[in-house]
Amino acid sequence: MALNLLTTARLKAVAEEDIGTILNDGGGLRGRVRKNRAGDLTVQFEYKYRDGKKYRTSKVEQWPKRSLAEIREIYRSIKTGLAKGEDPIELRKAERLEAQLDQANRLETQRRELERLAFEAANTRTLTDAIYQWEKLELSRRKRGGAEAIRAIKKDIIPALGGMPLADIKRAMLIDQLDRVVERGSLVMANHLFGDLKQFFTYAVARDWIDVHPLAGLTKERIGGRQKERDRYLSDEEITELTERLQSANLLITTEQSIWIMLSTCCRVGELSQARWEDIELEQGEWRIPARNSKNARSHIIYLSEFAKIQFEELHRITAGSNWCIPSRSREAHIDQKSISKQIRDRVRKTSLKGRSNSSGTLLLSGGPWTPHDLRRTGATMMGELGVMGEVIERCLNHVEINKLKRTYQRHELRAEQREAWRLLGDRLELLSTVDPTGNVTVGSFKRA
């Protein structure tokens, strides 16, 4: 058979209609016209040879990836190998296996190197390093950046265990530190700290920093004990009593107004502490709490009753020069979120603390000590006693519906019902706040002169 029947010019002349055509170069070397994934025309050369009683076909090379001259040279080397008993197909299989083996060896080397680096990192990454990385990558996305969680960890965990390799931290070490928090009487703090540490170590396990969660299987009952759910709320008699006691409590006027606002709106103390005047429309009777200020990061609208509006109007008279409803002393920021709670706590305890208010006991009611959050619970309880439906009360409290199906499909906000609930609550508070201790109703609106 004649050899070298093809030319480069012929190969360059192939067109779409040649796809699938076989171009013979002689001596068993031939090319098949194809189109690659990029849409370009190529010629795949192969060598057809006899192997005993059957024919076999071995791939040679592809044009224009290789020139015609190079393809012929490869063809000749295959023929030479066949003469020596070297089957090109079997050689190609062996080359592929060798390449796969070489790749597997490289991957194994890389795996061992990664294990070595991971081992070194595990032995050099201290608990402090890991906590700070968790703070930066995870806690920073929480509301207020997880400031309280990291403060407690820095106070009670880092000083004792911070310098140790994370991989060496054992359950007993952590429990010892939690027990110290319990021993000083901070059971609730111990439970909060335990919860934050569990979240941190879950994060560490997910990142493969450690193999085993040191606190897995433990519950709060084994640390600070099950926390009793507070059910304290002020009775009607106590609200009347509160009206009288506020006169001698020596509170800031803004704090006194805040107490009545929290009672009549069921807001959280933090939501009121961070409130801006731009969020409140007194004429429309609406207070918009932005998502950044609410506990569950959901915006909320409170429809102000006449009673609540009176309290805000008095507050506005005092603090109108500031952007904040309750500004700090500098008036350039809002009041500290713990300030109102501290003022009330100083006045419900029986004995005063050194360096704190001397008005201890002035706000201690007949039902015992109370907190700002109890005012929120009181308002909700009063709504229920006034006949407001539970679902409406939950909306007034800006609670998230637990049932996911209802949360997804029931979008009705019950705004009219909420407005009526706050009106009923305000009217009731107006009545109770104008009753003197003898049971007589004092004529006049509840507004500071």
C-alpha cells in the first residue's frame, strides 16, 4: 500500500461535510475527521494492524495538536515496537495505570502532609486562639456580636485554660471552671456560660479542630441546675401600691416614666432604652421598634394607648433636645441598657449596697421583689384578664410563632385587635393609677405636673 498519501494542505481543507470521513495515509495509518467540544474540526489518527487472526486499532495522535510529520514519526515508532513484540494498546494501558498510580501517590503524599499540618495546628492552636476565631467568624454575626458570651468566657474560662492547646482541653477541666461560677452563687451565669461553651465546641468539632466534643451529653441540670421559669407579675393592688411608692423612691423622672411605658406597652427594657424619637409618632399613636433593637431581630409596631401616649409626651417634654427618648448624661447616646434595671433593683432590695442608692426598699411591693421584665409579663397578663385572645397577646409581645406551618402561611397581623388590646390595657392602668391606697378613685389624668 502506498505511503504518505495525505498532505497538510488536505488536512487544512477538511470541512463540516467531512465529519466522520476517514482519510488514509497508507500503511494502516488513517485519520477520522471529528468536531471537538469547542466546535473546531480535528483529525484523530489511528493505526490498524493485525494481531494474529484479528485486527486491532491503536490511537496515534490528533491533528492539528501534532503536525502530520510528528504523527507519522509516532506511527513508525509504534510499528517498530510491534516488530519487537510491544503491543501499543497494552503499552497505552500500562502508561495510564502508571499515571494513575503516580497521581494516587501524589495524593497520598498531600494527605500525609495535611495530616502533619493539622496535627501541628492542633498542638499549637490554644483555646484562646480558637475562641477568638469563633468570635470573629461566628459570634460576630449574632445580635450585638455575642458580647455577653465572650465577656463571660474571658472572665471565667480564658484565665485558667486559655493557654492550653485546644485538643488537650478535657471535660473535667471545663466542669471545674463552671463549678467555680456555681460556688460563687451565679447559677444562671453558669448555665449561660455552659450553653455558650457547648456552642463553641460544636463549632470546633465541625471545623475538625478537635475530634470529640468535651461537653457532649451534659445538660444544664448537671451544671447550675434547671432554671425556674419566672412567673412574677404585679397584681392590681400592687400597681396601685406602686403609684404611691414611686413618689418616695427618688427615681429619675425618665425612669419613673419608663416604668409606666413598659407596663402599658409590654416592651422590653432594652427596646425602650435604645428608642429614638424618630421611631415614635405620637399623633398616630405608633412606636416602631426597629429589628436592631428587638430581642428576636424582628421589627415591631406598638399601637400606643392614650395612657401610653401621656407617658411618652411627658418623656418628650424632658428629653426633646436629644435624639434619644432616654439619653445618657452626655445626651449623645442612649442610656445604658442596664441603668433602669439597676435603679429598680437598688430600690426593691431590703438593704442598700455601699456606693449605691440609699432608697432601698422604697419599691419593694407587697408581692415581693420585681424586675422590669415582670412589668412586661404584667401587661400581658392583664390583657388576658381583660379578654384579649392569646394569639393577639403573642403579637403584642412580638413573639415568633413556634408552629412553622402557621408562621409560614398565616400572615394576618391582627393590627386592629392589637390596637384594641393596648387600649384596654391603657384604660385599666389609667384606672388603677388613679386609685389611692384607701380604694378611692382620684379624679384627673395620670400626668406629671
